[in-house]
Amino acid sequence: MTKIMLTIGGSDPFSGGGIQTDLKTFNNYHTFGLSVLTSIVTLVDNTLEIHPVPKEVFVAQLRSVEDVSFSGIKIGLIANPEFIPLIQKFLLSHSNVPLVLDPVLAFKEGDSTIETDLLAGIRNKLAPLATLVTPNLVEAETLSGREINSLDEMKNVAIQLRDEYKTAVLLKGGNRLIGESATDLLALPDEKIVKHYQAPKISTRTINGAGCSLSAAVLAGLVTDTMESAVDLAKKYVYKSIQRGVKVTEKFGSVYFDNLSE
């Protein structure tokens, strides 16, 4: 029987990140994806705008899928801190399935109250329910309150977040740290060893959605695999998705996995 996955997050008009890439990833993993929208993202005149859906619409979406038997749930961009207790209640009623929390932190300048409330909600209400948390470096710095400028600092923050939330943490290094390799770190709650995932950095602009795709791929993999196996496969999947990415504009492109060529 085909497994049903749920993604709760924002809509990306470029289909690189957000629920669009989650649904494509679920499909490539031969699972069936459902979605609940928190927001619609726009990019006009180089200005990123996040438009949360009305609260009553968000509630109605959750109620629409509350009786579905999911095999996994992913949380991405939340946009409105008022959604967090609603998501928490929903998750508690589906607590028997893997939950991947991708703590997308995108705030406008001056939205300090929203930022504070979202961070508190993620830390206190959502992260403790997660099977895996998948921050990038900036998100990990925000969640931990520490700067990351080296692999050792990255490892320390991964361990800090793992111990704080008592869950697995996949810290995505991307291309920011010095060196020829991009490094991700996996800290498991029941192990002292932090596993390193390294791959040569790719000089390409087709990276939009890489983080979203990775977290969705890990979730789909957890349906049948262990955490380490799911992350191994997801890393390979996203690497190919970057290599085969689609150039959307002259300035950037989005990840894409042509599973027909496999």
C-alpha cells in the first residue's frame, strides 16, 4: 500500500523550496504527499514577502486531513506563531509516525516579536516532538544563540541542539564553511558519535530548495529505513537534484530530480 506523507509549510512560486519540492520529493520516493499551507511566498523586485494564510483557513486545512492515516509528517515554514499550538495539537494526535522539523526561519526586518514567538514555539512545543530537526547553519545559530565558523563549532551546536531537544539533529553545512567539501552532521540522541556527511561543493546556482528536499527525502526514507540509512540516501538524492537542477531565471535555479533517468 502506498504510504501517505504530510507536509505543513509555505508555497514557493519557483517550485524549488516549500511544499512544491516536498511533494515532488515524496513522489520520487514513491510515497503520496498531502499538504497544508501556512503561507504564500512572493519575490517581486528582489523583495521576499511571506504572506501567512488566514488563521481560520489554516485551521480548516488541518481539520480537512485530521482523519488521514499518515506514515510521516514534515513541518517547514510556519510564518505565524499563532499556528504553533494548532500544529502541536495536530501532531499529538498523530504521534505514532516520524516527524521531521525543518525550522525555516525567514523574518522581515523589524519583525522581532514574531521572530521571538516563533523561536519560542519551535523550541518548546515542536522540537521536543520531532524525530529529526534539520536546521541549516543560520537557523542553527539562531536556535542555539552561538556562531558557527568552523567544523568544530558546527559539531558543538549539533550536540547542543540534540541534547536540548532530545532528538536527532541533522545540521546542514552547505557551502559557507571554508574548504572544498560541503559537510552535514548527524547527531543521534542515543549515540555519542556525530556522523559526518561530506561531498564536493558544486559550483552552480540550481540550489533553491536543496534544504527542503533533503528534509522531505529523509522523512520519506524513514518509512522503511533507519535514520542513518535514510540520511545516506537523501544526501545522494539531493546531490543529484542539485546537479540536474533547472535554471529558472538568469540569477538562480531550483533543484530537480529526473527519476525517469534512473
